[in-house]
Amino acid sequence: MTTFSWQTEATAEADTAAPPAPVFVSDATWGAGRPEVMVVCCSDGRLQECMDEFLQNHLGVRHYDRFYAPGGPGALAPSGYEFLRAGHYREDVTFLIRQHGVHDLYLIFHGPAPDGPDHAVCAHYSRVMPGGPPEAVRRQQAADLADVEAYLRGLNAVLRVHPYRAEVRADGHVSFVTMG
Ligand SMILES: [Zn+2]
């Protein structure tokens, strides 16, 4: 049998020592109130600045809960076979919607624009659809959105869903288009 105690010898000693000096203190203060907004988008860091610009400058969304996972909203859909993974992510999103009182949910897929580079295809979709052309990925994302929206409706939560797709153009800029 394994026993576990929070109060180890090492922590008992540490309790009597001075706390470590911070290496950094933010200028900003934390927001004590829940933003009631959540953004679900892909972990893909190549989009980060463009995504931040869209959220802040266009939508005026500055404070929000983040749910960043490979595939973004696609992580919430089985896409034909990833039932376990989608189920886990759905549980976590549902937890945040209920516990954080989320009322506005931004679902942002991504991929190339019609004239955009193939390597802008979301890696999650390259994994679930190996060799799938960008147009097939786009259709799968639309199907996944319908699937996710049906799931969210079943939660009977007061929720406004805002679906978008971030599309990388040939010139490197990113267009954001509405879906659904
Ligand atoms: Zn992605």
C-alpha cells in the first residue's frame, strides 16, 4: 500500500524559509470577474499574431478563456473515428461552459484560403485525413462544426456560438470568414 503525505521533511523545512523572490511581476492586474467568453482554436503558433489581431482589433475580445488544442473546434468532433479524444475534449469544454459561465463561444477552425499554401492545412486534419486535399479538409471542418453545434445545443446552456475559419492567403495574410 502506498501512503502519501503533503507534509514531507523537505516542505516542512521550506515552510520556515523566506519565500523565493519573484523573477517577474506583471504590469497588468488579473481580472477577478469571469469574462464569460471562450475561444476554441488550434494550438498552431503560426497563427498566433493574426488570431490575436482578429480577436482584439476586429471582435473587441480581449479577455477570454482559452481552449487551445490541435484542431481547435475539430478536437471536439470525432471526424469519423476519434471518439475517445473528442469525448474528453467535450467534457472539458462543457466543464468550462458551466463552471466559468461562458455565454459567448468562438469556434475558430483554420486552413489555407482557396489560393493559399497547402502547408497551411491544420495538422490535426492532416492526421485524421492523410493526403486529403485542402478542399476535402474544408468540407470535413464544416461537417465537424455541424456535429459540434449539435452537441452544444444538447447542453441546454445559454450560449451564443460564433464559428469562423482562419484562412491563410497566398500573400501570407489571414482572412477570417464566418462558417455555418
Ligand atoms: Zn491546426
